[in-house]
Amino acid sequence: MAKRILQNTFSLLNVDYVKLSAKWDYRNVISPYYRIYYIDEGSGAISDQQQSLQLEAGYLYIIPSFTLCNLHCNSFLSQYFAQFFEESADGTSLFAHRRAISRIKASSMDIDLFKRLLEINPGRGINRSDDPKIYEKNIFYKEYQELNNRQSLAAYLETQGILLQLMGRFLQPQFYLKQESHPKTPVKIAETVNYILINLNQDLSVTVLASRINQHPDYFSRLFKTFTGERPVNYVLGKRIERAQYLLATSQLSYSEIANQTGFDNLSYFSKSFKKITGMSPGTYKKQVYKVGFTL
């Protein structure tokens, strides 16, 4: 069996058990962190740009980071939920090839995992306010990170283990065929992807990327698309916008500063590109990212 080095870790943001009403009704939600729900009573729905899933008792649901979605409760819904950031040594997300909502039948172990996650992480609900304009701000992201830093090593490792187990439930082949079906990526392409992810503010033209690995630009572009599904130009643009979304949601940087950090020559081009990819302007996105809460 091939050995694998786990590159991804998770930083817990919130975990709680909540009871919701029809007021839990939000559209065009997009956040820089993951959500996993376990529904134990009631009904509702979540949807992304491709599909709609009914929220039903006995199922686990995942909303990957940067996935545009809608959330709705019919009249009553009770759920366990965990929200967490993904961190990767090489900058590659586990769901880079599948930013889509999914569901799976829950097991008794899944329920026990949520209960244990709550037990070892007390006070990690959205306690200060149901208003996301208050709780989804950089200052509170830092506060939650400080709580993680204060955890004992045993609690930190157990939290990581639980989140890994819950994530692993959604990495089964039936949910993850798109990524698993790719043939082994050549070392030069994998290295190029890593280079892109950590150098988004640099010149990442096809010519520059191809010259780094001593390939002709046309050949490099075709090879890159074979193993990533996208031409280099489109891939780079998508990753720049994804990084901009993260910065808009978690920092107080100005639009010009974000444009500069993500490799855009000017604010106008950044705004135009952002709207082309996300369907909304940076300003609208920054407001929209706060439109989800847990209101009774």
C-alpha cells in the first residue's frame, strides 16, 4: 500500500447543537470555512448552484468552503453542526475538485463523534449573537483560534481526529469520483500547482509557468488541463478569486490591498474578474458572506 503524508489539518471555529425555526432562511451564502451538519429532527433544504438536497433526520451534510449555497428550514429543524477552516501544507484543498454540497446516511458513530466534539470543546457555539454581521468577523475568528491554541495537546489531537473522521465520510468514491478518477499527476504539474497556490501575487502567465519546468507553453497548457481540468489561465484566476474571497471574509484589508495580494494589476480588473467568477461585486460579496445565522 502506498504511504500517504496527510497535508490537511482543520481549525475549529464553532460546534453546537441548535434548534431552528422558519427564520433560518438565507440565500446566496458563501463562507471561507466548511460546515458539516447532522440533522436529528425536523426538515429543511440546502442547495448550491447545481443541486438541492432535503435536510432530513438521520443524515450528515457537508458544505465545502467557498461553496455558494442557500439554507432553509421548513418550520422546525434541530441539528448538530461544526464549522472549521481547512489548512494545507501545500495549499491544496481536499475538496478542490468538488465544491458541492453532499449528504450521507449517518451512523451511530457519527452521532457519538459530534457529541464528543461538543464535550471537549465547550462554549464553541455562536453565543454572542444570532446576527452574523457580529459573529462572522476577523476579530472573532482570531478569538476562536486563540481557544484552539489554549487546548491541551490531547484535546487538540482528538478534535483533529474527529474532524478528520467526519471529513473522511465525504471522501468516499461515490462522492469523490471526480478527483479519484484522475490518473497520477506528473510531478512537474503537481509542483506547478503548489507554486501557483503560494505565489498568487506573482506573474503566473503560461509563459512563466512553462519556463519554470522547461516545457513549451502550448504543451504545458494542454498537459496542465489534462490533470487539473482547466487551462492554466483559468485555474490561476479561480485560485486568485478564491483567495480574495477568503481575505474579504476574514480580514480588514481594503479592496486595493486584496487586489494587490492576489495578483491583480489594478482594482478595476480585480472587481471585474471577481464579479465574473462569483456573480457579485467584492462589496456585495462582503455583505453577503454575513447572511447566515442560527436564529430561533
